[in-house]
Amino acid sequence: MSKNKDMTDLLSNSENDAAKLAVLAGIFSTLGDGLATIAAIMALEDAQQQSNNNNSNNNNNSDGNSNKIDELEKQVQYLTKELNKLKNSRK
């Protein structure tokens, strides 16, 4: 009878150990999922920041192009005035 009780205790301990391991595995799995979520959030934030930087650079280039166009318009106006002066001086 003692051997039978020992065998039952042994099986009970094995089931207990298996249940404990299952709980630990669940905890580790949950922690891993949490870390994966944090990594995904960080990747999204980084992508948004890069997108914002690209938009900012494009806006800066547009401003630079606008300034160049304004400067070219001023030069054309100046050259047109000079050309008109030359035409009037020949009359």
C-alpha cells in the first residue's frame, strides 16, 4: 500500500510540476508578446519621424525653389528695364 501511495504522490507531483511549467511558459509568452508590441510601436514612431523629416526637407526645398524663382523674376524685370532703356536711348 505504501508503494501505491508513493506512486500516486509521484504522479501528483509530476502534474503539479507540469502545471507550474505551463504557468511559467504563459508568463514568458505574455512578456514576449509585450516586448514585440513595444518594438512595433517603436518602429512605427521611427517611421513617422522619418516621414516628417522627409516632408520637412521637401518643404525646405520648395521654399528654396520659390526663392530662386523670385530672384529670377527680379533679374528678368531688371533686364527688361535695361533693354527698354537701350531701345529708348537709340531713338
